[in-house]
Amino acid sequence: MVTGATSGIPRAVCMLCASRGEPAYRGLKDRLYAAAGEWDLRRCTNRACGLYWLDPVPGPEENLQAYNGYFTHTRASRVAEPTSGGESLLGRWYRIALNSTATAAARQAARDAYLAGAQPGRLLEVGCGDGSLLLHMQSQGWKVEGQDIDPDAGVHSLEDGSIRVHKAPLEELHLPEGSYDAIVMNHVIEHAANPRRLLRECRRLLAREGQLILVTPNSLSFGHLLFCANWMHLDPPRHLFLYSVRNLPALVRSAGYTRIDAWTCAAHAGSVGVVSWDVFRRARHAAQIAPTGVPKLIGAAFQLAAALAIKVRPGCGEEVILRARK
């Protein structure tokens, strides 16, 4: 249930497989942006599925309140990653250790929206936030457009108006069919109240050989296993569903896609470690503050641990990446 909520839609069964849900966490609070209320999270009892969801789903009014000051709409749009510590000896050793894993390559792939090697064409980013990814992909030769429901989306980095940002729900824009060679949703699908409808609209908008790229938190991650209710990516009430490398392909397939690849990565595990540790220690986290001292060390240690864990168990990365075509 939701305590202190104004409205909500009860959801007792899994939207993917129709199995009943069992309580996974009760009385969760917003530890990042202090939205009022408490939320419960259910988990699908079908182990082959394992979807997590908020029950009930927040109503429109509380959904809007939950995004006040949300990080993707500010100048500093990303949670700070712990760095190597400049020129210190410890920092150099950290960099060497990290470069011995697949993290550097994973971070570069993420920066390029997992489209490196693809022929640049027309690209749409759904949920473009501050527009930083659009700017980067434009520099790589793509003709880019953005979409976001926030009226301030893109204003900080797209101030010259050279990149078009559609500011309405994607399904209400009625964009021309087959318009885009790539559609990217980076940490968006977990926020969608009707993800299947959103994915179907993306499919309609893709060109014949176009690619859909999804990035979303992985509920089977090393971080979730370690931090449990303090895991950063639970993020109530904004994350309505939490997917995994097992069930996200099922959702995408149900929306009409046939060629699907999915994997996990630990590229941004450091920031997950910083925030999750802060939530565990203080029951809250102040976004946009760069980690220093102990939190910075915790983040660096968690980044290395996650990078090693994914070598042993490839499905335990902090993020699921999915590539699909029609």
C-alpha cells in the first residue's frame, strides 16, 4: 500500500506473466528527493519472471510531485562517479585495477548509447533529460531529436535551439511512422506506467532496420543483493517497475519485437555504491554532491567488486542493456 498518497491504482498481479505478487519491501520512503509518503514493492512469485513493481501505482498528482528537482533535468544531470583520486598513488593503483576489468570499455559503450559501429542516421532519445546524450550523439554524426514530458527538459544544454525536443508523452506526439534509425531510452522504461504501450509506439517509429536501445536497472544485480532495501535503484516512487536481464526481453517481445539481445554491465556501479551506502548509513542521500572521503572509497571499492562479480556471474551487472529490432 501507499501511505499518505492521494490516489493510486492497486496492482496485485504481474503485468508480464499474470502471476501473483508477494511483498518484497514494505514502507519504503523516498531517500533521494524526499517525496512525501511510503510505498510497498511487490515481486512476482513466478521465479522465471521475477518482476518487481510498486503497489499501488502512484496516481498522476503524486507522480508529478515525485519529480520535483529530479536530477536529469538539472545542469549536473548524473550522479557523480568516484574517481581515481587525481595523481595520488592510490588513485593510480585504482585506475590500473579498473582498467584490468571490462569497465573502461563498458563506459565507452554507454557513452555512445551502445550504437558504436552503427551507421549514423536519425536518432530519437525518449526521456532526454538535460540533453547531454543528444549533444554527444550529434557530435558522432547522428541527426538527433529528444522527447521528454518535463517542460524544462534540455534547457540547460540545448539553449541554442539547434536540437528539437518534443515536450509531450511520446504516444501523444503522432510522429511519422518509420522516422528513426535508432531510439534510445536510458533509464526511462522503469518510470513508464504502461511500458508495453510505449514500446509499441517506439516500434512504429523505427525504420525497417532501426534499433531500439534500452538501459534500465537490473533487479538481479550485485548491488541489489548486497544493499537490499537500501539499493539506490529501488527509488520509490519514481521507479514503477524493476526489470532484470531475464524478464525485460519478455516485455519487449510482447510489444512486437523479434530480434532481441540483452546483457548486463557494471559501468556505473561506483555511483550505485556511493548512493546505496549513504542510504544504508543515513536513510537518505543528497543528490548532486560529489563523493569525498569514506563514501568515495566505498564507491571505488564497490566498482571494483562489481566489475569482478560480473566476470563470475554475467547477469549481475547493475544495469540491463537491451538491443531490439522489428
